[in-house]
Amino acid sequence: MPFVNVHWYEGRTDEQKAEIAKRIEDALVEIAGAAPEHCWVKFEDTKKTDLIIPEVRPE
């Protein structure tokens, strides 16, 4: 069973998430031969203030 976990910043609508989930499902069905009923997509919305990304320092 394919399980896709999408981590991103919050702010997308339910309609946008549904469309993205459908496209991911379609790709899994078409390319990987997965059954649609076995394709799971989970969205994890994160506030920008909840994610700390260290500064990239030049070498």
C-alpha cells in the first residue's frame, strides 16, 4: 500500500489538497500499478514559525 506523506507550510485549501492527492494517486496507479483504494496521501501543515531551518553557511 503506497503511503505518501506531504509536509509543507500551511495555507492550502481543502480543494487544493484534494486535487494534489488525486494527482498523486493517479501517478501511483499509472506508473506503479497500485490499486486506487490502497493509495493514501496525508498532509501535514506546518506553521512557518514551527520549522527552524539552519542557515546555510558557505565553506
